Amino acid sequence: MAAPSGAAGRYFVVVRGLELMCSIGIRASERGRRQRVRISVEMTATDEASFPGEDRRRVINYEKVVTAIRQIAESGHIDLCEGFAQRIADACFADPRVGQVRVEVDKLDVFEEAEAVGAILERSRPE
């Protein structure tokens, strides 16, 4: 049963499993080459940005987030997954309706025995 309009709740927008090639890592073998990364982002709307329903003008635009992630990945070498995650979080906070963000950055080809290695960053909007 659907919750009634105006019911209390939280609004999330996600980008899951975005795979890109980028130059990332501090190991010598990672410099000068691109490797596969997988990015996932979960944005939580501020309390003021209630669920937009069918009003497209009020949604948190995941297309803008994906575009920002691609631009960051193409902007040059990134040393750490943590730094990549922080830059993605900053891009998410460009939308004032985003109150919290969780960013996962995984490098997919570092260890043959591991599906991925990386970092997870959770941030709340700076006051």
C-alpha cells in the first residue's frame, strides 16, 4: 500500500554501479594508465526537499551527478579513492536539496582475488 501524499519519510536518489575508466592510484603501476572503477552514490534530500512526486522541476537530478562524476574522472590523475569520493560528494552538494551523501569508489582490477578495493565516504551538508 502506498504511503499517503504528505506522509513523513525520506527521499533518496541513487546512482548504482557506474563503471568508468580513470587514472587513479598511488602505486607506480597505476600511474600513466587507466583502470576500471565502479562508483555508487546515494543522496538523501534535505527535510525541506520533500518527495517531488511527478514534479520534474523538483527532483534531484541524477544525470547531473553522473556528468560530474565523468568530468572528475576525466580531469586528470587522482591519487586516492578517498579524494575521488570527496570530489563527488562536493559535486552532489552543489544541489541545495541534497542533505547527505554516501559515495562508494571501487577499483575493480587491483587484486585478482578481490572483487574490488576502495573507499566509502559519508558526508552531511556543511552548515
